[in-house]
Amino acid sequence: MNTVIILAGLAAVSFIQNAAFTAVSRSRNSGDVAHHAKWSVASNGVWFVTQILIYSSVWRAIETGSYGLIAAAAVVYIASTTAGSCWMMAKMLQTETGKQMVGSR
């Protein structure tokens, strides 16, 4: 598979993964268990897919001797997860109401 496609997939999945992680972290501190359960399934499911993409990138780099791919995957992962986390926090700050708000009981 093309390296650009792998890194683009990693970027997309990493963005979604950390957006879901931020949502599960915020929902853990709310008073709505069902809301937290939804985000927990999303976060853990996307985390699993992200791990497959990370390991496949590392494995491909080892097989081909393209060790720069590991560095590229790290940069893509860090940038994408940061962007996903910040995006989700901003979105949730605008939309949280009632028991879904952080600190609600």
C-alpha cells in the first residue's frame, strides 16, 4: 500500500480517536452514564483501529528499511491527535447541557 495513503489513513483515524478520547474523558466527569458509555465504546473502538495502523506502519518500515516512515507516522499521529482533541473540546464546550456538562451530578 502507498505510504501516503497509510499516513493519510493514520491521520484521519488518529484525529477521530483523540476526539473520541477527549469526549470520553469529559463525559466521565458528567452525570450521564449512558453518555459516557457511548463515548467509551467510540474511544476504545477507534483506539483499536489506530493501533493496527501504527503497528502496520512500523512493520512496513522494518520490512522495507524505510525508518523515516516511523518518524513520519509519529509526526502525523501527534499532530492529528492534538487537533482531534482540541476540536472535540471546543465542540463539547459549545454543546454540553444538563447532566452531560462536566461537573454535573
